[in-house]
Amino acid sequence: MTSIDRDFIDSLPKAELHLHIEGTLEPELKLELARRNGVDIGQSTVEQVRGTYDFTDLTSFLAVYYPAMEVLVTEQDFHDLALAYLRRAAADGVVRAEIFFDPQAHTSRGVTFSTVVDGLWSAVQEAASLGVDAGLIMCFLRDHSVDSARATLEASLPFRDRIIGVGLDSDERGNPPEKFAEVFADAKAAGYRLTMHCDIDQEQSITNIATVLHEIGVERIDHGTNILEDPALVAEAKERGIGFTCCPLSNSFVTEEMKGVEIATLLRQGLKVSIASDDPAYFGGYVGDNLAALTEAQQLTRAEVVQLARNSLEISWAEAERTQAWLRELEEIAAR
Ligand code: ADE
Ligand code: ZN
């Protein structure tokens, strides 16, 4: 048994950098929003909602995930969703949250871009009173067209000061990163920071990881543990300080295991690995649960758990001064 208790994990200031806000839609809130908006979701109890969570891989997960979003209609809905997450995050010691959102999953249903961003943004502002510094990262859906991504990028520009970066999510199969190379180049030129998903055990995982590093120029990779298949890429990612946002509980739902060995190996090789929760309402836990599960499974040392928190802060896109203050606080707690 590991001697690291949950209170220690929660006490460490940390950044959560891989969190889809739509994936924080807990069954209770889903039912409440369905009632509020008069949407018939086909279930009326929490157990029935959980009964729809029948997935074994990324594709089957996404088939449950996107339809659930139809309950999100008004600015207030997006605000309530984000604030509920931010409260949970604060309880886990999150001092910085960089929140993914999927505009196309909403604009494609007739919800305007401003409804989504205004609702999320008011929660981001309120989060300061919870002790969480939050930011928004807009993800393009990789199984939608390049034209749709470009239109989304253009729609975001009036909100440029509320969005720190862009990412790429949804189904990787048949949708390699180079499909979006130009859109990402334009996003970078507009001042956005870049990250992309390289999901676990995809048909072209290692090719896609090479592409995001060499052609797209991301600063972080979301998931990305398949990089271990190519030691030269591991060495390059280490040298460049590329951040990895790994999600053990998510991995255990969309593959057969949490990929704990891979995550711990990258960490022990000195890569900037951080831990996050991806879609916590679906994958059974928030960031503290993910850290605890990995710690237990891999018998991480106290120093390794602290290193995961340190990495998360170092690879965050927060203001440098804030990051330095959190890092000092982390070192004080670690030294106790
Ligand atoms: N959207 C929400 N969660 C995702 C994941 N883990 N991979 C790709 N797209 C996602
Ligand atoms: Zn994700």
C-alpha cells in the first residue's frame, strides 16, 4: 500500500489542463437542465442516465457524449455547468483550470457562439472567488470539416481576449492532425496557444504524434502516451519541454487499462507529464481521483506526486508571476 493519502494530494496546488467542460455534465445536472429546458432526454433518473454510459472505446464514448449536450441551451446553462466544475476543482486543490469547450457541438444545434462563451466566461470570472484562476481553450471537432473549423476560428475572434488557446478533439480515426494544419497556423497567428489530442492506441498514434510535434508545433499534447513507441520522439519531446496531459481514469474507460505504466515511465524519464480528468462525469472521477488512482496503481513516491503537480503548473498557460507564486507554495507544502 502506498502511504500517500488523499489529503496530501488535495493539498498540493495544481493545474488541470485537460478537462472538457461538456464532460463535467453530471447526471443530476443533466436531468435538471432537461427539465429546465423542456428537453426529453429519454431518462428521468440518475440511474437511467448512468445506464446509458456503455462505452468501450473513444468512438462509443463519443456516441453517448455528444447527444447528452442537447440539454445545454442557454447562457445560464453553460454558466451553471462551468461553475459546478470549478467548485469541484477547487476542492481538489486546483489553482489553475484551462477548460476545453467544443463550440461546434453547440453551434451545430443552433446555440450561438456567444451564448456558450458568455456563459462559460461569467463562471470563469466567478471562479476567482473560489481561488481558481481559469481560462478557456476552444477545441475544433476533428471529425468535422476544415471549413467548419475555419468558420469556428473566425467566430471566436471577437472573443479573442477570453480564449487562451485552441485544441483538437473528437474522433481521431481518419482525422489526422495535418487536416487542420492551416487552421492551426492561422490560430497561432491570431495569438492562440496550441495543443492537440493524440488519443490512446489509435491506428496512427505515433505518426500523429510526430505530426503534431513537427508540423503543427503544439506546446502540449493531450494524452500522447503512445510516444513511448518511438524513443527519438520521447527524447525530442523532453528536450523541447512538451507538456503531456494524461488522464488515467479516462484511459481505463476507452482502453483496457489506465496506462499507468506508460504515464509513470514518461514521468520518470523527466518529461513534463501532468494529470487531469478529461470527462470526469463519465469516467468516474475528478483530478484528485485520477492522481490517487495513478499513485496507488504505480506506487508513486511523494516526490513523484509533487512532480506531477509541479509539471502541471509549469506547463500551464497562466501568467508567469502567478505560476511562480503557486510553485513557491507547492515547494513549501512539499517540504513540510
Ligand atoms: N472529447 C471529449 N473527451 C475526449 C477525448 N478523450 N478524446 C477526444 N475527444 C474528446
Ligand atoms: Zn480529452
